[in-house]
Amino acid sequence: DRKMFPWENPAYYLSALTLYVSVRYFLPEKKKEKVQDGDKRE
């Protein structure tokens, strides 16, 4: 039995993709919401 490397494991790609999307999409969205809230207060 040969050991599976991270780049040979589909779960590795899924977790990496999820992390990438979270950083690129969810974080910017939260920043936008904070800015919008600030504008509404004014």
C-alpha cells in the first residue's frame, strides 16, 4: 500500500478550495457590510 500524498487526495483539493473561497469571498463581503453599516449610520 502506497501512502497518498496531499496532492493525490481529492479531500485536499476540496479543503484548499473551500479555504481559498472563504478568504477571497466571505472576508471581503464582511468588510463591505461593515462599510455599508457605517454609511447607514451617517
